[in-house]
Amino acid sequence: MNKKILFALWGGLFALCAGLGFIPEPTGFLKFLLAALSVGFFVPGFLLLRECGKTGDRHTLQLVRNLSALSLAVTLALLIANFLSVLGSETLGSILYYMLVIVSSPMVCGQYWVLSLFLWACLMIASGKALKKK
């Protein structure tokens, strides 16, 4: 598949997960659908890794690694800020949570936060290993 198509698909899935992350407490089939969508979000990233591993495209490998690391770092910072916002106003807590939903869209959309964090870490480690090979 073409890299431009994979990046467009990945960005579209990010936006879709961000929008659907605002659904409060989904149940039943909707919960399953959102979890599947959140796992599906990572498919284009892994396809990019596979393609770049074959072609030796260091720039894209670095981009995927940096995106993964940035997502994990910003998610951690927002989670800590969210917990600390208990000392602040309700508005501050809401703003921080909305930022978390958008920045960490597959995590909140899928309802299983550890799964999304694990898949981001897998992308980061796999791209790092692919870079070491090149």
C-alpha cells in the first residue's frame, strides 16, 4: 500500500477515535465496536513499519517512532495533570480530560487504556529496532 494512503487512513482513524471518545460509558455492541476501532487504529502504523522495513525508509521509521514516543509522553503528562487537577476546579479537570480524549484518542475511545498504551509502546519499540537494523 502507498505510504500516503496509510498516513491518511491513520489520520482519519485518529480523528474518528477522537470524536467517538466523547461517548460516555458505551455498553453492549457499541463498547465492542469502539474497542475494535481503537485496536484497528494501530493497523496502518504497523503496515507502515512493515513497508518501511522492506524499503529501508529511515525517515518514516523515525516519524513513527517519534509519534509513538510523543503520544506516550503527552498521555502520561495529561494523566498526571488530570489526577492532580482534583485539587483545582471542576472546569480545569474537564478541560484536561477533554485534552486527554483528543490527544490519546484510541486510548479513551477503546475503554481499555492499557491496550492502547501497550500498542503505542509496541510501535515505538518495533520502529526503534527497525532503525537499528538500517
